Amino acid sequence: MNEEFKVTPWEVSGKVDYARLIEVFGTEPIDDKLLERWKRITGSVPMALQRKIFFSHRDLNWILDLYEKGEKFVLYTGRGPSGNTHLGHLMPWMFTKYLQDTFDVPLYFQMTDDEKYLSRDELSIKDTLGFSYENALDVVALGFDPKKTFIFSDLEYNKTLYRIAIEVAKRLTFSTAKAVFGFDNSTNVGMIFITSMQSAPAFLPSVERGKNVPVLIPHAIDQDPHFRVTRDIAPKLGYYKPASVHCTFLPSLAGSDKMSASKPETTIYTTDDPKTARKKVLSAFTGGRVSVEEQRKLGGVPSVCAIFQYYYYLFEEDREKLNAREQKCVRGEIMCGECKQELAGRVVSFLERHQEKREKAKEIIDEFIVSDYSAAYDKLKRPQDKKEVAKLKKSMKEYCSVKEGDRIQIKKTKELE
């Protein structure tokens, strides 16, 4: 891979060459022919596909083949909860929401809190469980269908996932894990198992329904190595290979690399207050000149401007208006300060709306979250042996909450009687 950039499931740095990534990872580009087919099936092409924000895929045509034959697919995506959600995380989730609405399909959303605990020395289990809850609020705030959306933490759904993961693990050699992920003798044993856990939701719909179910995984391209392994193992277990559709990275406000929690000053979080968000935008890197006079004479360089990229990725849906802004910049007819001020207003407005929905999500999040505990509560509601009921009640009086990571009683058992 080009030494000027690096893309792994745990690190993205440098100016990413996406055409080169397609070659290295062996994926397929989303070309005009596929976009024409998409429009014929759905009636339109969303901004994320028009602008090549989602630019690459594996077996997307196969998913559409099945859909046209009347066989629906299931969506699966997720989040590694190592901190608060930022706009770069929202971008693929928004496209996933579009897919759910357009194709009327279920979504399985995995919080890989186990992986973040294992890979980040500074994080405790309590931390990653807490971030799972906080990140889930952002997912719910985007408006997913509660009847078709299932959010789960690996740490709290492990009984369900483990039986599938162990079948994957049996067929995944350490040699393959080292070759794909670069593990060495210093890698902890838990990390070697993580791909097996991330493979499990791709097969869970088939296990639940007792038949093969096609799965489509929208995700950022850096997670592709996990799912390449998943696809290699799927036929050995008798399952369909999951299809994938890959997105690019939302740049940081510094103008390079992807937006990252490791650089909070160049990252816009969904929990940022208006003053903080505005300050970050106004401090962003642009492709502007050193003076107003020079800007008017030579024009700006929108191709390297973080501000323009944010309009492109999220904050200007109208293509004609985006093109007009680009041309004004190139001709020196608009100053960087003007673009920054307008974008800051749009970002603040978006955050205020999202935070209002996020607050309301706290009241309905239980409709989305599934866990081994929720399955046990379902059992309590069904008639069964009194000794079994008593045993379940005793074991469930306390458990590790996804919200706080503390041991608390989440529901009085008498309410279930």
C-alpha cells in the first residue's frame, strides 16, 4: 500500500487514495452502470452514492438480484464505542437509515465494546459499556424504525453471539489473523478472537430464521479486513457471504486524515455545545490565500479545503449550489470567512436538532436494545415452571447496565408478575 497513507481497522492516517484501496483490498467500484440499476430499482440515487461517498462494494449486485426476485436482505453495521459519537460516525449511519427506509428491511447494530476494551489500554469495561449506551442514543436519534432495529452490546449479548462466533473461530487460523491484521507476539489473545465476534451478526439472521438470509453491511472501508475474513469462512459454515458497501472517511477539520476522536479539536461531536462547535469550524483549515487581495486575485483551492469538504459530505445536498460555491471559491468571489460562518451556522443548527432527538431517545431506547437479559425477561413473561421463574428472577435482580456500567436493578421483578 502507498506509504503516504495507512488504512487498518484501528488506524487511518495520511491522504487516502481510494482507487488504490480498491485495488489492494480487491473490492469493486460503484460505477455508473450500478447507479443506473439502483435508480431503476429505487427511483432515485441518494447523495451518498452520487458523490461517491459510498464508492466501493462487495456483491452489491447480488443483493439487488435477490431483492428483485422478492428476497429481502438484512442490514448489519456497528460502532466501536471508544468515545462520544462524531459526525464521521453519523455519515454511514445516515446512509444505513436511507437503506432501511428504501428497502424496508431490518437492521442489526453491533456495539463492539469488547474489542475497544481489548484494544485500548486506557478503557475499562465500564467505560466501553457506557459509551455503548451513549453511542446508541445517537443511532436512535437518527430515526431508525424501532420495530426493525436491534442494537446490542457484545458484552451483553455474548451468550447469543458466542455460539456463532465459536464456529467462526474454529475455522479462523492464527496464521490468517496475523497475515490480515498484523498481529504479533505482543497481541493479547482477546484481539485474535474479535473478528469471530464481528462475524457473528452477519450469520445471526440465518440462525434465527433457520434458513440462509442475505446480509448487506454498510461500513467505512477500514473495516473491510474483518469482513473479508467473514466472507471467506461463510461457505464453510453453509451461510451466504455477506455483501458490503464501503464509504470514504469524513476529513478532519485540519484538512487531512479522517475525523478522529484522537484529535478532538478538529472533530465535531454530537454532544458539542454550539459555542464549541462554532469555534472548531471557524478554526478549520481552508484552501484560502494569505490575504483577501490574493484570494480575490488567485482564488481558493476547494479540493484541499476542509470547509468545502463538509459542504460536500453533509451540509449541501443541492448539487447546483455546491458547484456554484466551488466556482465562486476558485474565482475568488467568496472569502473563506464567509464559507466558515455559513457552515458554522449549519453545523450548530444540525447539532441542536440532533441533540433534541438524542434527549428524546433516552425515553425509547429500550425499544431498540436487545441483550441476553432482555431475552430472559421475555421468558419471564411466558407461562412456565415456577422453579425456573424463581431462578431467573433471582439471577436477574442485578446486572451490568449498558448505561452506567454499575450493577443496578433495571426493573422490579414484581412488575413482571
